[in-house]
Amino acid sequence: MAFRTVLVQDDGMPLPVPLAVAIYITIWFTVLFAILPIGVRSQQEEGAVVPGTEPGAPVAPRLAMKAVATTLISALLLGLLLAYMHWAD
């Protein structure tokens, strides 16, 4: 119980902001690597291999959409973690 009282800030935040940012960045990259392969089709699978390129290269990786999805999922996961830390005994 003493460990929890050390981490609780006066503003109700269960851990210091720099630590929360570091955890968010870690979650963000973990989620990004989990989302990256979803829906990716290679040039070879599409049957449109550009000469001089790797046949396994993605045709349309949709990185912007995946970055937005990663950001939203990471924010949700961090929010759940902070809520758990705040209300758990």
C-alpha cells in the first residue's frame, strides 16, 4: 500500500506525467507492430510486381490509417491502465 501512495500525485493522476508519456509511447509502438501486418497484400499476391522491386513489398500499406488506429487504441489502453491504477486497491 505504501508503494501506491508514493505514486499518487496531488492532481489525482496515478503516476507522473513523464512516466505516463513513456508508457504511452511503449504501448503505441507495441500496438503499431501488431496492426502493421493487418490487411497488407504483397505485389506478388496482387499479381502486379514492379520490375526491380521486392515481390513481397506491400502494394498499399495504408500507413496513415494504421497510425490513426494505433493512436486511438493506444489512448484507450493507456486510459484503461490509468483508470485501473487510480481505482484499484
